[in-house]
Amino acid sequence: MTTNECFSMMSAMGWLGWIMPLAVLALLGLGIAALIKYLFMPRSQSDRGVRS
């Protein structure tokens, strides 16, 4: 699918055709950021469930 075909299909759907792809990309980006934070940020003792 070329860019022109994609834009014409999005404009035919109205504002929903522009909001939905942006919302999906935003949610995907937030999910990737949360996964990276979970995997690479050091966790404190309280987050691991260790009681002192």
C-alpha cells in the first residue's frame, strides 16, 4: 500500500481514521517504555518484597 492510498483511506474514515493509528502507536510506545523501565531500572529492596 502506498502512502497516497493510506492517506486517502484515512481521510475517508474521518477523524477516527487519524485518531486510531495515533492511539495505537502511543499505547505501543508506552508499553515498550514500561517494559524497558521494568527490565533495566534497578529495583529497591522494598519493591522485591524483602522485609527488614
